[in-house]
Amino acid sequence: MRRPILVPIVLVVALLLASALPAPAQDKPRSGGELVFVVPSEPPGYDAHQEETFGLIHPMAPHYSTLLRVDPFDKTGTKPVGDLAESWTISKDQLTYTFKIRKGVKFHDGSELTAKDVKASYDKILNPPAGVKSLRKVAYTAIASVDAPDAGAFVIKLKYPEASMLLNLASPWNWIYKADILAKDPHWYEKNVMGTGAFKFVEHVKGSHWVGKKNPDYWDKGKPYLDGYRAIFISNSAAQVAAVRGERAMIQFRSFSPPERDSLVQALGPKIAVQESAWDCANLVAMHHEKKPFDDKRVRRALTLALDRYAGSQALSKITLVKDVAGIQVPGTPYATPPAELEKLAGYGHDIAKNRAEAKRLLKEAGVPDGFAFTFKNRGIPHPYEPLGIWLIDQWRQIGLNVKMEVIEASAYHPMLKRGDFEVAMDFQCGFIVEPDLDLPRFVSNSDANFGRHKDTVIDDLFSRQGRATDPDERKKILRQFEKRLLDEEVHVMYTLQWHRVVPHLAKVKGWTITPSHYLNNQLDTVWLSE
Amino acid sequence: MHKYLVKRFLLMLPTLFGVALVTFLLIRVIPGDVVELRYAGDRGAVAQEILDQERARIGLDKPVWHQFLAWITGVARLDFGTSMWTGAPIWDEIKLRFTLSLQLAVMATLVAVALAIPLGVLAALKQDTWIDYAVRIFSIAGLSMPSFWLGIVMILVMLVAFKWLPPMVYTPFWVNPVQNLAQLIWPALAVGYRYSAVATRMTRSAMLEVLREDYIRTARAKGLMQKLILSRHALKNAMLPVLTVVALEFAFLIGGLVVTEQVFNLNGIGLLFVQAVAHRDYTLLQALVMLVAGAFIIVNFLMDIAYAWLDPRIKYR
């Protein structure tokens, strides 16, 4: 009679003991092997300070280090940690940042890295010499000066305190180059590769592949785990899926679509693992404030009230790259809007019948009770633009608007937005780190990307204040005011749905964590293969 | 003959100039430019100052006639300039891709000829028998199926049935022939089959026509062996239209396998064409069009010479 009771007890004890034991051997990083991954694009040039595409970051980031980096294991992609900086201090007035530079870091040519190299690289980013571009210079307007008082210290002085400074210094674009080379030829890095990263450059065969091999002198002893990596350039998405399915490639770091994910999971079963995250890319709707009736905020509000974002999320996430209903920041990140707050914004409430009744009332009040016709311009890219455009038109028709979609070829789209040649148009943005200072400047009145041409000094002031608010709680409060003004009170733009990043990869790829940005976490020093 | 050939050769120059002019103007009609695409991509918010600076650097701020003059004088010196997208010399962009496309074109042509000539001759000799019908069905199937579709089916079969995929990266034949053929044999078969379908039908109809000629009847009356009649008298004369089809198709394959190259992820001229258009890389696109136009013109020229060799009745003046 006693034995049946004993059996489950023994099993439970055995399970508890098993769970208390160290992780199985395969969870410990294993050295060796070559990581093969697909890159849907290719670097046009080699200088990250001057380029704008993930096609450069994915194959080339493993060759370089940055002053700070985003913690490779932080799923929000918002936690800065030291890369070349061993530690740092911030003065009480928050105007001076002093970084202690690691000793023993070597460039791939064998020379030692010092703070002089860090300063030269930041000089190039902040004040590029004539004929050299710096695409993200504008993100560092708070910096008054940079200095390297000795080989081990790099000092940044600010004009005013800036909440985002540390995270901004973890930018994946700010590769540290060798000062002597930059002094001789500031264009050298446009066509050559030489950094301090975990992998050395081997070859780039144009249109085909990029190869890197382990840097045995990497400063973080024991890393990298991989012997090398091979990035294969494949632009066709079906061929990318086939490459993973046929195990010719192990991962594609940008994203696959949900149907592509499903086909891989079905074909490869336990051999595939899937990581997903809200993506720091969003499609917005720009409404031209100088064209009637979109100069009337009641009309703009009616347009956002018509959208059933929650139902749209459910339907569209099955077929394209969008999913989360979000405000001005990616859900799950430090300054994201809490769901309870989000629901208070126009067009974010769950009672869609009530929202649409309110939209119709506003249209009537604005003098267009029977609705009106307009053309919605969309970018000629299948995903997610096409399904999102169709969804928007359907939503607007439900409040009596007659909308025609005009698809504009992708390369002609941005000039069209800049010319203001639209009534309502799809807008878009992708960030490299989720941070209000990086994501929101486009909404300031004098921004080059303020395509709807709104003029709002309140927005400008709130943007400026949030950036200088060094207390996170105070900053959150200002951001919520900014969001309410932008999306609810004035409805200068509309957010549709947040993109959703889906990275299926062979299960043997370990040590890589998805973040909301496809520009982050590509240095590959933590990645290893379990078999 | 020599005079004619020199004249034909010299005529290539105005043809190429015409191609250059039309290409140069047409691609500038397409909206958008390389600078917009490169710097205003995903994030969509690049300062106008940077865009203007970059346009000035690559010469897009100059009047169109100035740009054409600068480019065409370079072409006259065989200097096609640098890619507007990558900044690399055009020849560096093209040479690896050209090697692959040329090899694929040769392999597909070999597959096509190896299938088309025996099948076409057989169908003509066995006209209206089951063999003829089988060959006709085989060739009509080839004409009906686009090579990229056949390629997709081949890849799916390899993936699903054999859990295998051809290598994704091109290895030159002289480096590793096995790896090279493992990658290129599949697209060569897909393209070669469609290509053979056209040539098979052409061979069949040309053979049928020749076999009804008086001189074949005379050869038969003289008691000449069937094998000799076919190889020495019929086939050689039937080859003129077949040669035209094969040669033109060969020239097309150099730059025309746009979709097939994407399906098999081949780093060839067709894929480079697509990228050049997508990036609005004017200089690269102009060079590629000139390359393909040059291939067509040279193939045509060689065909004219081959005609004279195949049919001595043809005299050029």
C-alpha cells in the first residue's frame, strides 16, 4: 500500500534535484564552427559613419568595437554597457562624461588602441572633414567637445544635460577607427576594414558573400566562440527561406514574415528556434496640414478614431510584419506607453462602435457630414505597406470616407513626401535604438521629416524638455504629454501598428538575443554553435 | 567578303552609340535617384544638405548633356567609370558576375543543343509517329514552363525529397569543379530545357523542309547511306535557322536570366541588372546595357560569318 505513494514522491524529489543541477553541457558556450547567415542587403560602402543600411551592420559589425554597446542579452535593447569603455563617471551637473578606455585592446594590424583613436573617431562623427559625410551628427548636438587627456581617458563635455547621452553613445554605427589612418586619409575606411572587433576581415565577394575569421587577440579573453562567420547576400526572400530550410544558412538577422516563419517551423520542427520581438519600426500616416480638410484637427481625429487597431493587429499579424498596438515608443521598452494610458488616446479605445460614432460626429461638426473622397498614397513595397494600406482604406470607408489608394514606386516615395505632394500618405520610420531622443525628432516643427508640415510650438517645447529631463519619471510624464498632444489633441500624425520582428534560426545557434532593432546585436562575440 | 566584314564591324559603333544614348536618357526618366535610395531608406529622415552634397559628389547636379558627354568620352576610352552605389570601378562590379553568367549561358546552351538537335532530327525523321508526338509534347511543355518556375519546382523537390539545396555561393570552375557544377547544373538544366524546346521545334521544321529538297532526293537516288545524307547534306543545311535561334538565345542568357538567378541565388549579370535598376545606379546600368548590347552585336556578327561557312551559296558584298 505504501509504494504507490512513494513513487510520486521519489519522482518529485528526482525532478527537484535535476533542476538544481548545473545546466547541461550543451548550454555552456562551445568554441568552434562557422556561423553562416543570410543578409538581404549588401554594404554599399564600408564606413558606418556614412551609411544607413543594416546591409552594412550585419556583415561588418563583428570587425569593430564601439565605445559603449547595447547589452547583447537585453531583450529591450536599451541597456548600455561598456565595450571599449571599461567604466565611466558622470559629473554631478551631468555635463561631463569621463570614460576609462580598456587597456590591451588591439587593432587587427597589431597596434594598440588608445583614447586617441576614440577621440579621432568621434571627431569624424561630430565634425567630419570636408567631403566626408556624417549621417548621425545631428544626434549629438548636445556635445560641446570631446577630448583624450591621456591614453586611457576619453572625455565628453555637454552643452546641456541630455538623458539619452549614454544610450546614444552605444550606437551600433559609431565604430572606432584608428586615429593614424584617419589622419592620413579620412576616406580610407570607406573602402577598407580594420577595427578591434571579435572577428578579422577575410574577404568580400561582391554580390555573393562576406567572410570573417576569429580574432585571437580580442580583448575579451575566451571570446569569440566561433572560428569565423560567413554572410551570404540573398535579396530574394524565397531564396532566403530556402537557404535556412536547406540548412545552407543558420539565421537571417533582420526578420522573416509570419508565413515564412510557419513554413520553416513546419519543415524543420525541433531543428529550428524562433525569437520574436516588437520591432523598432512603425508605419505612420502623415496628413497634410496645409490641405483641406486635413487642416482641421477634427477631421484628423476622425481618421484615427476610425481605426480598429486591436482587430487589425489580430488579422494583419498573420500575414505581414506588423503586430503590436503602440504609441510613440516600442512596447516593453522603458518609455513605452502603459496599456491603460494608451487606451485613453483617440483611436486606441477598445469600443470601436463608440469611436466610429464619435468620428462621424466630428466629420459632421467639421462640415463634411457625408464624408469626402481623398487619395491615400502608399509606398510600393509589398510588406507591410500593401496590406496595411488596404486595411486603412477599409477602416476609413466604415466612417463614410471614399478613399483611393495610389501606390508610388519606392525610390520616388521619399521625394514625394518631402515635396508635400499628398493629402494623406503612409509614412515610416525605423530606429536603431529605442530612445525618444532618436525616435521623436521627426515630429518637431522644423524637422526635415515633418512631412505633414504641422507647426506646433507645444510639441517642440515638450520634445526639448523630455530630452533634458534626466529623471526618468519626470521624463515619462513629459513624454506622455507629448504623446497626448501628438496623437490625441492635435492628431498631427497617426501610428498604425508596430512592426513585429520574427527571427527563426537553426536551434544550434546559441548566445544571440533578439532586440527591437535589427541594427543591434551583430558583433557576434557572444554567439556560439551547439553542434 | 573582307570588305563586308569590316563594314559590318564598323557599323557596330553607331549601333552602340544609339544604345548608349537611348539608355542614358531612358533611365533618367525613372523617378527617384541613387542618393535618395541610399540615404533616405528605412529611416526616411536624412538632411537635405547631405543629399545635395552626395549628388554633387557623384555629378548628378550637373546638366544631363554634361553628364552624357563625360560618360561617353569615358566609354570611348573603355572607361565605364565607377558605380554610383558602391563607388567601385564598374569592371570590378561586373567581372565576377560576367564569369558566372557566361558559364551558365555556355552550360545551358550545351544542354539545349544536346537535347534539341537529336530530338529535332528524330522528330523530323519519324514525322507523325508516336516518337514525333512525344518530342512535340516534350518541347511544347518546355515552351510553356518559364525556366524560373521550373527552377522553383526543382528547388522544392530537392528540399522536400532530398533535404538538400545547391550551394549558395559561387565557386569558380577552376577552383573546385564539383562545387561549381553542384551549383550551376540545376539552373543550366532549367534554362537549357526551355531553350532546347525552341531549338527542337526549329530543328524539326528545318529538317522537314530540307528533307523534301531535290538534292536530298538526288542523294537518296544515288544510293548514298542515310547517315551520310543526314549529316553531310540535310543537317548542315537545316542548321542555319537553328543557329540563329541558338545564338540569339545565347546572347540573351548573358543578361536575361533575371528571375532564374534570383531563384537560385546566382550572383550573375541578371541579378546585377535588377540591383542596378533598384538602386538607380545609372553608371552600372548603362555599362550593363552596353555589355548586353555588345554581346548581341558580336553574336550577330559571328553568325553572319557562320552562315557563309555553313552555306557557301551565301556571298557577302
